[in-house]
Amino acid sequence: MTSVPGDERTAGLVPATGQGGAGRPVSPAVPQCHDGVCVTCSDTAVPVTVTRLLGDNLAVVDTGSGEEEVSVAFVPAQVGDTILVHAGEAIAVVTS
């Protein structure tokens, strides 16, 4: 899929370089993070604080309006860390 201005299905995608037929450039979509949004769905990640680590790569976090259980399988989160969570999955450690 190539990036089309104004097309929300390709938001966050940047054309790559290459050569197509008849010398035309090829523009396969390459994800690129910008403006603090998810390149897959354009939603924002939410900063939360880890309050407890559970087994199976799960953690309990303080969202500011209650507690929630999230996956920390992709990040080295510790109790007290602020992490970014998107769709129930921690995607980055902001502070340790």
C-alpha cells in the first residue's frame, strides 16, 4: 500500500525509494512514528505508572482514574516506571 494524502488507512506511512516499470519510482509504504500516535491505527498511547508486576509478562498500572492490567511483554518495565500503553500493551518505558 502506498501513502495517499488524506487517506487514513495510510496515515503514518512514508514512501520508500526504488524503481518501478518504465523508470517510475516505486513507493512501498514504510511505517514511521510521528506526532505521538500509533502508525497502525492513529490512536495515542497513554502514559501510566506500574504499581505491581504479575507473572506471565503482565503488570498492574495506575491510569490516574483506577487500576488496569496490561501486558509488559515488549518492555523491561519495573514498579514505579511510567510506561506508554496502547491497546493493553506496553510499548515503551518513559521513565525509570
